[in-house]
Amino acid sequence: MPGESYLIAGLGNIGPEYAETRHNMGFMVLDAWSQASNIHFRTDRYGDIAVLSIKGRNVYLLKPSTYMNLSGNAVRYWLQKLPVTNERLMVICDDINLPFGSLRMRRSGSDGGHNGLKNINEMTGTCEYARIRIGVGHEFQNGGQIDYVLGELDKEQKGQMPDICDSVISGVTDWVLCGIDHAMNTFNAKKH
């Protein structure tokens, strides 16, 4: 409904050395969204924040500055400050369990081994919030997960990022306007 506020947390790590790594999918989506909407992030407590309006709804974009493993500190702070309920929180992150470019929207769920989601669950005391997982694949040897997610996308993958970002932005917009059930049915049915 118009006048409501939403918090979209795109997960990643701050610093130029992480900018194009697999772990920064959430940052990449929010950067693309801010550029397409001609809005700017400002540095504030626990992260960079920007706000846009979607049909009268305030949508806050958050890029935590806490590094991935402490993302929950930023999410909890902004949920309380705005204030926004967990039902109006969407987290965007990478997922090594999905092939590169595959997208999944869920209304809630486990952390699936993702340290950013794990910390958000711990700090907010719930896993009942929406999330979009962006597949980054899992082409790594046993024990090579950290190097893999902190590795840069290759040229072909970078070329796919504009379409991936557009799909995620469209899915989040649908969620804001139509709710999680409609958004999940539409988003998860599409071939990404």
C-alpha cells in the first residue's frame, strides 16, 4: 500500500578489491538499480543507503558496510531505524548451490550455508523474510569455497550481469507492488 516502507538489503563486501566478485551480487544489483533510477547512495550507519519511490511506497536500498559475515548488524539497525517489519525486508545474495545466473525468490528459509544470511538470521532472530538468491555456480575443489566466492566473475559472466540485475529488480518491484505470493509465482516461473 502507498506510504509503506520496504528495505532491500543487497549483500556484499566493501572495497574495490571485492567489487566484481561472486560474493558481491547483492551490491551489483543495487548499484544497477540506483543507476537506472538516477538515485545516489549516501554513507550512513552500517552501510550505504538510497531511497526510491515505487507508486508511493518508500523503498530503501541498503549495502551493508559491515562485510558479508556481519551483514545482520546493518540489517537489524535499519529495520529498527526506518522502521520496517520483517515482512517488508528483501535480501539479495549470491548462492553457490545454483548454476550461474539462476534466480530464486523465497518467502523465508534457512541460510543454506551462506554466512551473510546466517548472521542476518542470528541478529534479527528470524529467518522469516524474503530473499532472492543469485546463482554463481560451484566450480571449485573441496575447501576452495572462500577463494571461489571472493573470485572475480569472468568476462562472459560480467556480460550477463545487466540482464540478471534487470530480472532481480523487476522481481523486487513486483514483490513491493503485488506481494510475495504473486512475485514468487511470476519470478520463479521465468527462465533466467
